[in-house]
Amino acid sequence: MTGKIDAQSLSKTYVSARSGERVEALQNVSFSVAPHEFVSIVGPSGCGKSTLLALVAGFVAPTSGRVLADGAPITGPDPRRGVMFQDYALFPWRTVLGNVEFGPLARGATREAMRATAHRYIELVGLEGFEHRYPHELSGGMRQRCALARLLANEPEVWLMDEPLAAVDLQTRNILQDELLRLWGDGGDPGQRRAVLFVTHGIDEAVYLSDRVIVLGRRPGRIKETVTIDLPRPRKALRNSAEAGRYNEYIWNLIRDEAARAIVEESA
Amino acid sequence: MNARRALLPLGFFTVAILAWQAAVLHSGQRALYPYPTGVFEAATRTIEDGSLFAATSQSLLRVLIGFALGAAFGIPLGVLMGFVRPVGRAVSPIVDSLRSIAPIAWIPMALLWLGIRGNAALFIVAYAAFFPFVVNAAQGARLIDRNLVNAARALGAGRALVVRSVVLPNALPAILTGARISMAFAWGSIIAAELAMGIKVTSGGSGAVGLGQLMVSTLYVRRDVNGLVLYMIVIGVISFLIDLAMRRLQRSLTPWRT
């Protein structure tokens, strides 16, 4: 079975440079993401969900196991797998336009082509008129849109998203969730959708957006359960539905105890 | 309102100048103590015969060349030290020990190696300008958000583009801060170096006389205290203008900084 992304028996152990202490961030994690599938990863803090995304992005190498993209082992970052970061990681010295142009620039597009691509995606995320603003001149929601446009401008086959909506307020988050679904093709042809791996600590967000939700436990991070969200698309009408609520409750029950323990341990 | 506010300091300044003039004239020690009208006369004389402009531009030229040399060697080394950790660990003990030696302490060595020509002064200036560039560029390159590097790589950037488009712009504000300090150091040490190189150059009939050398000849040959004060004022005004220009440059080169 070859998916767009296949993680096989992934383990990651960090060794603290100062104390030499070994921390097992992930233990024997296997999953796959199908070509047009939206998969979320949820879990309490300390479950290694961001580590998992960094492994799939190719930023770090696993201690054991491997990740395949289209059947080939991942050895480093690749523009076919676009990444969106929690803090957006926009280049502060580049304007909105400059940020969105960076992917095409890096891949050797001509000046005209990269400008045209950038403008198209800036318009798509609703940032037209803000092309020449620097990131520090944008609101949180606008920065998030800019990061999304930057990712999309490279037309990646896989979207890797590390808590991209964690830093915006609740109303903005709801709006951006709908935007994300629209850009992904929630209401359209499933064949046009990209594979998405979406890390979040918001269970309701994961349920609302995803085809499947991978629930991680903590210390060490491992898969507790994979929940298939069997809700029709488009999802817009289902945000506050009873069905979505049942999924939320089910997943919450899976991680509640560990989440409570995480609070105590994090503060210790 | 603004004109009114300027009135008090301006009035005080005028009174102070008048008091200074009166005090020196009444002391009868005009050869020893400078006074305002004397400074003014020295200014008109040296402007008319062109010596002030020639010496100032000579010193500035040395500073600019030394500054450029310091930047050319200091920025690449600093970026390398900051971005490639082993290089930083290997080199920083040497850099740190060398930079704690005041540049002007090198003057005797520079005179020995390079003679009493402009090159010795150039060496001192380049040396003084070098270290602020190294230290600040290293810090700017070291303090980088790894996510920015990762973001660039995930967008398809290779090593060269990461350095050019992420590491360098990230270090630029720190490098420009280093440039301001370098410029101040360079301008400070050119005067010291030229003072030390001194009068022999002038007796050699060389045209390459900087402000410091002009001060030496003004002190020992002309014995003109008013001239000395004039050069001090020129040095101060140039420092001020240089820093003003550097700050402007910093702001226009890093528009993303609030």
C-alpha cells in the first residue's frame, strides 16, 4: 500500500546536549496519507506531533524507521511538500509579494512568471492591496493568509501544516478554517485536492477539517487510535452539528487523562 | 513655539562664547589659550589656502578605505563564524583576544612594518574597523530563527540561496550596527595614527597629510592653538555627520525593522 506519504515504524529520540538525557519523542509510529486525503494529528502537548511533521518535512531524520513520499525515502526538505509553520516563519525582510514569490524564485522561475504566480495566489487568499506590506505590518490573520499563499504558490502536492491557526483569535480561526477548506477543494472535485497533514491541538478543528484524525498519546508519542471522520463534504453546514460533536467527544475521551497529566508535568 | 524653545540654549551659547573670548583676551595668554575669533580666523585662513579641505579629505579617504577593508574581511568571517558553529568555536578565542587590544596599541608595529607613510594609518584604521564587523556579523548570523531556514529549504532553496536570502538579510541589522561602531572606531583611530605618524611626513613634502598630521605641524611648527581647536571641531562635526549618515543608511536598508 503506497500512499502519498507513508511513515513506517518511526521513532525519534532526542539527546539533550546539556544533560545528555534521552527523550523519546516518538515511538514506533506508522501511518499513511492518501493522495487527496486530509489527515490531522491531535494529541496533548508533549506527544511529539510537531516532531512528526518535521520528520515528514525532512527537517530532521528519524532515529529509526523511515518516511516515504510517493514510495521514495525522504532525505531532506522538498518543494513538493509545502510546509506552514505555527509562527508562519514569514521572511521579515520580504514584503507579502516577496514572500509569496520566494518559492517560484527558489525553483528558478522567470521574473514575470513568479510575479504572475504570486499575484494569483495573493488574490486567492484575499491579500490584494497588501502586496507591499512587510509581515510586521500585517495582522495575525493576514500573516496566516500570506503564509498560505506562499505555500500554495509552489503548488506542492502535499501540505504539511504545523498548528497554523494556533496563534489567531477564535473568530479569525473559524474564518480561516473555512478558507482553508475552500482552497483545498472541500466543495469540489476530490481528485483536485492535495494530501494534507495537519497538526493541531484543537480537536474540533481536526474533526471539522479532516477525513481522518490520528490521535497521539504522550511520553513517548505513539498512535493511540486513528479515527475516520465519516462526515459528508462540504463541511460548512456541519461545524456545530451533533455528529461532529460526537466525534469531538470521542476523541476528547481518548486524550483527556493524558492532557490533564501534561498540565501538571509541564508546570513541574 | 519651536523657535521660542531654541531661544534659551542659543542665548546661553552666545553668552558662553562671548565670555570665553573676553576671558582669553583679558588673560593676555593668547599664544596658549584659543579664543573664538582666533578659531574663526584659522578657519578662514585654512579654508582659503585649501589645507583644511586637503587634510580632511585625506583623512576621510583613509577612513573609507580602511572601513571598506574591515568590512570586506570582517563581514564574511563574522557570517562564517556565526553560521558554521565549528568555525565560530575555533576562531572566536583568537578574535576575542585580538580585539581586546586597542587598535592604537598597534601603531608602533605598524610604523615598524609599514613605515611613516599613509599605509600605517590605513592598517590601524582597517584593524579598528575589522572587529566590530566580525563580532556583529557573527552575532547576526548566529541568532537566526531555524524555522526561517527550514521554510526557505522547504520552498526549494539550496544552500547558496539560504545564505543569500535568509542568513545575510537576517544578519544585516546587526552588520549595520557593527558598521556604525566600525566607522566611529575608524574615525577615532585615524586621528591617533596620524598624530603618531606625525610631522616627518610633512617635512618630506608629501601631499598625503591628514588632519592628525596637520595638528602635529600646527602644534610644533605653527604653534597655533586656534588651529588645533578648529581641527578638533572639524573632527567632531565629521563624527556627528558620519553617524547621522550611517543611521539614515541603516533605516533605508532595513525597512522591515520598526
